[in-house]
Amino acid sequence: MSEAGGGRGFGYSVPQRAPWSLVAATAALCLVSATSVWTAGASPMSREEKQKLGNQVLEMFDHAYGNYMEHAYPADELMPLTCRGRVRGQEPSRGDVDDALGKFSLTLIDSLDTLVVLNKTKEFEDAVRKVLRDVNLDNDVVVSVFETNIRVLGGLLGGHSLAIMLKEKGEYMQWYNDELLQMAKQLGYKLLPAFNTTSGLPYPRINLKFGIRKPEARTGTETDTCTACAGTLILEFAALSRFTGATIFEEYARKALDFLWEKRQRSSNLVGVTINIHTGDWVRKDSGVGAGIDSYYEYLLKAYVLLGDDSFLERFNTHYDAIMRYISQPPLLLDVHIHKPMLNARTWMDALLAFFPGLQVLKGDIRPAIETHEMLYQVIKKHNFLPEAFTTDFRVHWAQHPLRPEFAESTYFLYKATGDPYYLEVGKTLIENLNKYARVPCGFAAMKDVRTGSHEDRMDSFFLAEMFKYLYLLFADKEDVIFDIEDYIFTTEAHLLPLWLSTTNQRISKKNTTSEYTELDDSNFDWTCPNTQILFPNDPLYAQSIREPLKNVVDKSCPRGIIRVREESFRSGAKPPLRARDFMATNPEHLEILKKMGVSLIHLKDGRVQLVQHAIQAASSIDAEDGLRFMQEMIELSSQQQKEQQLPPRAVQIVSHPFFGRVVLTAGPAQFGLDLSKHKETRGFVASSKPYNGCSELTNPEAVMGKIALIQRGQCMFAEKARNIQNAGAIGGIVIDDNEGSSSDTAPLFQMAGDGKDTDDITIPMLFLFSKEGSIILDAIREYEEVEVLLSDKAKDRDPEMENEEQPSSENDSQNQSAEQIASGSQEVDLVGQESPEESSLNSHPESLSPADTDNAASISPSEQNSNPTENHETTSLDDECTDLDNQLQEQSETEEDSNPNVSWGKKVQPIDSILADWNEDIEAFEMMEKDEL
Ligand code: DMJ
């Protein structure tokens, strides 16, 4: 114990019930770098290389921030493809995502403390002046309380924390007089009406100008919120209270946390994903560590670190114990039901859980952190980025990736904990992938589909708030940062709050905190950080030895095996409930179970069966709950099967000057013509067809001959358009939507169906673009006349050397993605029979689009049952099952390797000056396009 205050490192115990200040300081020591203890394993990275990578991060930040400031500010976010600001109300609504945008220059505020971490003090000073001069917090706009708290309140407080630090140093910010803090306080008061519920849980949304109650507010009727939304306030609110002395903020945040703690499921000690803010009933009873819950756990542990209040650590430890007991199946983290925690609620994981290894480092549980991180890294190596969701057998479930920072965050914390240079190499890969696949002339664009490499026109503010901080700090030595980072704690948005707040203004009344902690048996609680002095010097290959057995976990997974281990536990006791994947409509025992669960089975005329559940018809409430879970599983399974039968999206990549492959548009495939997933890509200059709708013989065949014809959607069948342009000599076609403003950002992607007749005569590839994506090509033609594109199943590496270079013939067949699913965010419980994909494609509309992303349904045809080759129901031989699966996955992985289309187009190394000149040219080009109101 005596060492506790005496030095830094992992070898120090946190004394039980220590005074707050000491607890805060020593708990924070869990994060202190162990770099000095590394002695073997991956090759160490030289100081020069680390500096080079650090400089690369700085350059990337400049590219992102510079483009935001130049082309988007004062808008909330940059739209990096169209190179302009995203102003809410002026763009098609994206639903909940837009609730982060409050017309308060979100990206600027979220970037404030990043500027200081990255040593851009002068720019920070300018940015603070701009915030004070331009930002208005009184807009008539409905925003998310959670997002506004973590990004804006957190951003202002992080900015204030570093502003006063700089002022004290005596060089910069000498004029600063707590103005950011005053703004933070103003915003804090604006958020308080959200807490006006009997439970103390905040409403999810608030109108910045009108609050909740007034009719003009357009909010306040919501009944549910997510657990993370209500439980991720304490750091910012307590900091605001302690900086200002106004205790109300900390009190409100504590009350919300107290309520969530009260409502935890008492036997499992887990919390659900969504909760009713009035009754406190769990609305969604599934529980994991990712979306909807993630930062609730994070804030319990960090509240203990920042505030030194033991009750937060006790709560965290109780939940952590439950997480490790039920959710953690190393290296996986799988959602379960709070009432039946031995039952998995899903067969996929979401990308947000990638923060968890970082939190485990803070908690001091290094081994599972290393394991999960390694698994995630392998998924990234397979897809270049972490898809928003991926299955337990590591296939893509939701294909987008909005440049989330969680994995970089965990990489940074693991490096700090282990000092293993392996994590520097991981960071290097992240940097390379960002530059290779997400960098566009006007910033960095989110990935719309990690499989095709297509982009989305968004660059979220968290990319600047978090990604660049963690990547920069990963490669930074102490002297590369102008202040001591270990004096601060990172909020969930990576904003920095000083640890000295633990001893400031501690006047918070404890009346709201529960007194029941004493009931808990905390004798097993871990009050100490792991002692890396013991862990690493004795076994310098510690981290590597944990990673080693997992090194092929993604390519050679036996996912069912992992899940079955859990099911084994039922063998000794009660019979496990019927799982959707095992269900057979011909099995009388299964039909009996269905009946008990209140599920009826209807045989449709076309041979499909439809399942309908009436909970009141179930034998008991437990059976009813089982029935509900069964139905959810069936919907998911059915949707997965439908998706697997459909074609994945395609990519249109603009490869000519000044794009050089950096702009990738998401395109819908056709159910006829050349299949781009089986043949090499098609490349050519584009030309508009005449007539533009392509519904009759072309009058300009000389213009489209040997080119990719652009045709407008409408007035005749897609197949007819294809035949007309093919007869005119076109080598491919792009159909552009005639619905003005449509975009793949807001509309589900479609496949172009045939005309119900034989379409074998169509041999050219055909792709579909929504109007917004199509107009990017049309505007490029206006600007540059000669526009060359590549039609493919997956974007190819871009390289500035493309200019004047022949296209190297890619011998690579495209990646076979048939086993992968198309992104879907839909969770509809629609049990009414749906058209099968075949039926959709044969309907009699003049143009039929069959959705590539259909709603979920629980209608299945008997022949579809158990059609998933990875499912081998009722098998007695787990080994056989694993072997089959291993072979399949091995084959798949070999195919992918053989056919990896990511061949670099340019081999020469381009000098940095020339690259920068190219970028400048690109930026100018985009400025011009912006003027043309692209
Ligand atoms: C960030 O805004 C925060 O990290 C939040 O807690 C959840 N994730 C996003 C970025 O992915």
C-alpha cells in the first residue's frame, strides 16, 4: 500500500476505502504506460518510425479538419464527397443519426481538445475564438441529450480544461476567462429539463430552444431511452458541477445512475438495452457491452476514477462480474437475455463493443482484453475496417463503417498496458487503411460497405474527437505532448477532464445515492490494478502468448462450437428452449413446443409456412417469453437466408483525373447482364445516351460505342435500356435514378430485375445509382468532360499515379461474397408472408426493383429450413461439424486470398510534395464543384 502514492506503474494497489483524492489518482494509474517493461515479442519500433507515423496522423488530421473548416464550417459536419457542410433540414433526413446535429458547429467543438493533444496550440486558440464568436446554443432544433452531452458539453469542457492548463503555462490563452465553461453551463441548463421525469431518467431528446414541455418543442412524448443514453452523463455533469460549483448537474446525473442500478435484473446483475423512462420497465431485455449499453459501464468505472466514489466501483464490479460470467465468451462478446443470461440473444456482434478491451485495461483485466482485441483485429484485416456488425463466424452482418474510433481506443490502451510493439503495428495498419480506403480529396468518407469499399457522404465529428487523439497518442512519447496526459481522464468521446476535479467542490449531497451497497458481497472484488511488473518481466511474451492460439480464429472459426459450449450447460439441467435454427415443421415434438409457446403455424398455399405468436395463448409467461425469443430468432434467420440469396451491392469508382479512384459510389446490381462478382471489373469512359431514358434505339451510337452509357431510370424496363445501349456498342451501363434527391444514404439499395423473359442476350454489366450519386458523375462530366469509371464488385486501391498510367489488367476474379450478407438495420417483426425474391423480380411493373435489403419476416419455405451449411442440427458429432465448417471457411478464405482484388495500381513511390500538389488540385476541383452546387 505504501507505494500507492509513491510512483507510477501497474504494480500499485488501490487501498480499500481510500480518501477520494488518492483513489482517483491511483485508480488512474491503471492506464499508465508499461512500455518500459517490454523486452521481447514483436520487433520494437524505432523512435524514427514512431515519429513518422505520428507525423502522418498530424497530416491526416489537417486533411480532415482543414477541409471541414474550409468547406463546411460553421455547419455541424463535413460531407466529404460533395465537399460541403451538412446542415440539418437541408439534407434528406437520416433519422436518429441527425439528432447529433444541433446547428452548433459540432465538429469544431468536438475537435477542440484534439488540437491541443496534437500540439496545434495556435489553431486551438483560433478555434476557441471561433466557438465563442459563432456558436449559438439556442437553436430551435431537437437534439439527442446523449450526443449533445458527450460531444458538445464534453467538447466545451475538454476545451476549457486544456485552455486553463495552457493559460497557466503562461504562453497561450492568456486572454481566456472561462468563456467555454460559461457556454458549457448554459448548455447544461438547457439539458436539465430532460430530467423532468419521476424516474430521473432523462428524455432521449430535447429542443435546445423550447426544452421539452412546450408545444413548440416537438419532443417529450418519448417513453423509452437506451441505457447508455441515460447512464452516460456523470463525467460531464459532475465536471460541470465541480468546475462551476453548481451541484445540480452532478445530482441529476447521479440520480439517473441510481435508478438504472436499482432496475438492474437482480438475478443476473445485467441491464437491458432500452428502458421505459417513466415506469423503469425494461423495453429491450437483451444485454451486451455494445450499442445501447456500452458507455453506461464505461462511466461507472470512470466515475469512480474521476470522483473517487466507491459506490461506482462496486456497481461496476458487480456488472463486470456478470458480463464476464454471461456475455464474455472469449474472444467473443455475445448479447444475452437479462432474465435468461445463459441464452444468447444474437448471433452477431456490433462494432461499438470494440471499446470494451480498452475498458478492461482500465479495470485491469488484461487477458480477455488481448483476446477480444485480437479477434477484432482479424475481422479488420479481413474487411479493412470493422463492419458495424459481424456474425459469430465473422461474416459481415451490417456492412457500413462510419470511421468509428473504438478499436483505435482499445489499441492505444493495450499498448499502454503491455508496451507490446505489436499494437504499434496494429495502429500502423489502421492508418494505412484509412488513407487507402477512406481518404477522399475533401476529407475522409465513411465506408458505406466495407466489402465494396464504397463511400458514404459523411465524416462524423467523433472521427476528429477520438480517432486522431488515440492514434497520435499511440505513437507519441511523453515529450510529444505538451502536457501530462496522465493527469486527465478520457470521456467516452475522448474529451479530457482533469483528475484534480476529484477534490474540488465535493459538496454533492449523497441523499440520492442508495445505501444498499453494503448488502453486496464484495469480498471477491478486485480493488487492485494488475501488476505488470510481475506479468511482463517474468513472461515478456505474455500478450503474444495470449494472442497466439487466436491467430486464425477468424479464418478457421468453428462458431457453432463456441455457442454449443454454452448449450452444454443445459445438458445437466433443464431442457434448453427450442432454437429457431433447429426447428423442423415436420417434427411433432417441435410443434408441441411451439403450441406451448403460443406460436401457431400456418401452411401457405405456395408451400411456405408462416409463424404467428399470440403470447396470451402460451402455457405460461416463461413459455410466452421463450416464444418471443424464438420468433425473433426465426425472423433473423429468415432474413439472413433471404439476404444470402440476393446479390451484394456493387461499386462505381471514378478513376480519371482528379479523382483517381478516390471517390467510390454505392451501386445496385442487376439480375441480368455480366455478373461483376464473377468477372473482372469493367472500365471505360462514360457517355450519356440519347434518348437519355434509353427506351428506344440510340440516336448517338458513335458517342456511346466502347463506353459506359449513362441512362435515366424510367419509362421502360431496365432490360430494354440495357439492350438498346448494348446494340449501340456500349460496354456497360449505369442507370441513374430519376427521383431527384434520392440517395443510397437514405434509401435502401435495390437490384434491377429483369423483364420476366430470358435476359441471356444481355452480356454487358449494368449498375444502378441513386440520383445523388449519379449527379456526382454528371457534374464531373460537366467539369472535366472525359470521365472514366470502373464498375466492379469492390473498389480497387486508388493511387495518384493512376494519372497517365495504363490500367494494369487485373487477372483477379472478384471476391466471391455469396456467403456474406447484405447490410441490414431492419428489425421489423412482420410475420406476414412476403414475396420471394423470384416473385419480386417477375412482377409486372414496367420497371421492377427488388430490394436488396428486404424486411425481416418469419415466413420460410420448408426447403429453406436449415439450409445454412454451417448449421448441422441435432448432430451428435461436434467434431464432424467443425471439420466441415473449417473446410468451408478455409476454402472461402483461400478463394478470397487468391482473388484479392486489392492490387495496387501504381508501384512507384510518389514524393510527398507531389502527393500534396495532387491533393491541392483535388481540393480546388472540389471547390469548383461546390460552386456549381453539386
Ligand atoms: C462516440 O460518439 C462515442 O464513443 C460513443 O460513446 C459511442 N460511439 C461513438 C463513436 O463510435
